[in-house]
Amino acid sequence: MADERVVSVKLEQIEQYHGELVEKRETLSRQEFLANTTEQRAIERMFENVI
């Protein structure tokens, strides 16, 4: 079972990264946003690691 503090930190990180992605989506063109797959994959891996 995961430590409560670790889960809390991971959830905070996910929230931060999600906020950054939303901000980038609003400032970049659709093509630029979709082209940045490396960053998107990193976020997906973080979600997988938390679960």
C-alpha cells in the first residue's frame, strides 16, 4: 500500500502538470500542441505510476 504522503505529492504533481498542459494548449496552435508527444507521454506515465 502506498504511503499517503507519496500519493498526495503525486496528485499535486499531476495537477500542476495538467495545469501546464492546459496553459500550453491555450497558447500553442493545435498543430504545435499535438506535435509535443513527448510531454504528453510523460504525463500519461505519471498517471500510470500513481495508479
